[in-house]
Amino acid sequence: MIRFFDMFLGRSTTMRALDDALRAAGLHPLLMPEPVKLTVIQLTKRHAAAQAQETAFADAAQLLAYCMLGHEQFADSNSSEEAGCADQRVEAAMDEGDTLDAKLILLAYHAGLISPEVADRVDVDETETDQA
């Protein structure tokens, strides 16, 4: 439905910025459903108000691409160093609880977009309890 309106109205600059960030992170934007993108935009705007929009979207896209692709495929698309940084972000998000990174990981998990490799490492019950 959203794609239908895009034909006539065009994509919003915010949505285009997120799509560009996803591409830069090695994930084609069509692999992420529009409702998930809209949620990412809202979460990012709410939690990363001090950052520039492009920087906030780039950070979110890196983490989401890692969650969706898994370590190996993400490293192939980016670098092993970036994959290591994303891996550390996942670990920190699970330890800290109520952060933007934790919410993005939960979003990927509940949307069914998270790779099995990353899903096995994420303790969803513990994270959801921390956020409640």
C-alpha cells in the first residue's frame, strides 16, 4: 500500500535517507518491510535526537543489517572490523537493556527478520523484562 502512494507522491526524504543507510550497510532496502522502516525512523528520532539524522540512520542500519544478515554475511558486505563492532553492540545492548540498540534488536526479532545465528545469542526474555 505504501509503495502505491510512493508512485504518485515520491518517497519522503527521511525514508530515502534510511534506505540509503541500509544500502551502505550491505542490506537492500526492499528486504526490510515498510512498517519496520517506519518504526526504525520513529525509534531513531526519539532516541537519537542529538545526532544528525544521517548519522543516526547509519548507526541503526549497521546494527539492523548485522542482525538480519548474520556475522559472516555482514563481514562479507562490510568488513570484519565492522562486523566485530556490530557484534559488540549486540552484546552491550543485551547487557544494558533499555537502549536504542536493544529496541532495534527486539524489532528485528519480533518482525521475524533476525538471522538465526544472532537470534540464538539474544536472550529476548531478559531484554523484554528489562524494558517493561
